[in-house]
Amino acid sequence: MSSAAAYAVSAPDAPFEKITIERRELGPTDVLIDIKYSGICHSDIHTARNEWGGTQYPCVPGHEIAGIVAAVGSDVTTHRPGDRVGVGCLIDSCGECEPCQDGDEQFCRKGALPTYNGRLPEGHTFGGYATQIVVTEEFVLSIPEEIPLDAAAPLLCAGITLYSPLRNWAVGQGTRVAIVGMGGLGHVGVKIAKAMGADVTVLSQSLSKKDDGLRFGAEDYYATSDPDTFKKLRKRFDLIINTVSVNLDIDKYMGMLAIDGTLVELGIPEKPISVRVSSLTNGRRSLAGSMIGGIAQTQEMLDFCAEHGIVAEIEVISADKIDEAYDRAVASDVRYRFVIDTATI
């Protein structure tokens, strides 16, 4: 075992405190990573505060990890010391079931192992709010030189969460895409969809981030608080991606889909959603869901972002500001993703 410094919470209402955690010894197929930056995802907040239930304490969140390889096991062939690498939401899966064999490790039938709060025989996994992590080589991503490490970190969750549905629903030149929400997920989605050739519209509660949305590549930007928005955009879009975790009036959004259009849910609202069947049958529309992506697709996303100059818009913070950052993120007071500089741990 090896020791690493980390920031953890000990209870749902406890502040973050510095602790020492144990990482497993380097095995033959393992990679030891010196973590340089760790993004703050809204799911970190839900988990740390036990808002979804099932949080194991002490909890060290963080699944948007960017760093440098410090050492590798004897059988590792894909990475070597000094490489720029990343770790996302998963650090292992069975590797044998059909989803794993198809590159969809996130749907592993035996249950993929989350980067943090994942159950182990001896306890649970600790995430990226730390100085080091040990990960099996198949779950370590290469970060291209074109992407700064700090701005790369959020791509390991926010980036793949948007890239996966855009790719899976075959977005390309002229596809009419709407992104609901202009937060940590939405702003990356606008950039990626634009780079794929889509005509992008942002649907946000207000117009407060309109200038940013247009700068990131959106053609149009509408406020969903304005009832006329749903009339103006009726039957407009081939694909709508909802990044927010609140309960929306799904039927109103379905009405903005063209024939054969799809509304993809990414956010997980507190309560079940409802939809009229007629919203689906009228126009052969679909309601679907998506979550992150497999390891190969995540690498594809990183390479795509490097090719097109796409990075997350970030605010780098020191580790002693995590509690403040959580409160600000809940209040939507960040443009657009907090990233922890782990040198401050």
C-alpha cells in the first residue's frame, strides 16, 4: 500500500478536511498517476452530501482527473512514466460481458467500478481530490498535448457525457441540435456539437449567458422562461439534449422535435418524469437517456477535442476552497467548471 494526501468529507453536512488515504500497491497492469488537477462535477456534490443515498464515508470525490504517470506495472504497454493521462468516472469493469466487449463498460452487467464511492471487499474507492491514484491501464486515457491538463480534467466527465449522445445519435453537418442548459455540461456540448457540423441552439432559463453561448458556437439562444420560445421553435430540432437535473415539462420540449426527433435526458431529476404518449406518436418522436461513454469513446472524444481546439471553461481553485465551490456550483455561480489544483492539497 502507498499513502496519498486527499480532501474528504466525513458526513453529509461536514466540511472537507485533509486526510491521508491508502492506495493499493502497483500491480503488473496498474498505472500510478500523480494527480495534477481534479474537476468538480455536480454528482460529486450529490454524493458528498448523500443526496442520492448510499454514500460511504469518508468520501473522497472526484472523477475528472488529469495528471502525469509516475510509475507503471511490469506488464503495462500503453503508458509510461511522464505521459499526460486522465481518469474518468470508471476505474474497472468485468471486461467479459457483452457491453464490456462492445466498449460500453459503463453498462457492465456485473457493475462497473466507479472512481469513487465504489464498493470494494476491503472498503470503497477514493476519487481524484487527492495527490495520487492507482488505476488499471485499460481505464487510463491519454490526454493530447494540445489540451492543457487543467482544462482537460472536466472533459473526462462533462466532455464524454455530451460527446456520447451526439455521436450515438449521428450528429453531423446540418443536424439541428438544441442543448438545454448552459452549465458545466451544456457549454461543452455546444462546442462539440458545433465542431461536428450541427446547427446549435441553446435553451436556457434566461438570456444571462447568451453572449457566451454564441461565442461557443450556438447559432441561436432562447429563454425557456418565455412561453413564446416553445411556439417559435415548434417542430424545429432533430435532437434535443437535456443537461439539467430539474423536472421539466417534457411534453413542451417534445413539441420542439421534428419528425423522428429524439429528446435525450442526461440530468437525473429528483422526481420521475411524465410524458403524454401523443407527444411520442405525433411525429414518431423518441425519448431516450444517456450516461458517459466507454473507454474507447472517451479517448475518441479527447482526440476530437484536441483536433478542434475544444476545452472546458474553468475556474481553478485551491483545495481549501472546495466547500465554497460546492455552494457556488449549486447557486450556478461558476463559468463553467471548477477545477482543483491538487498541488494545494
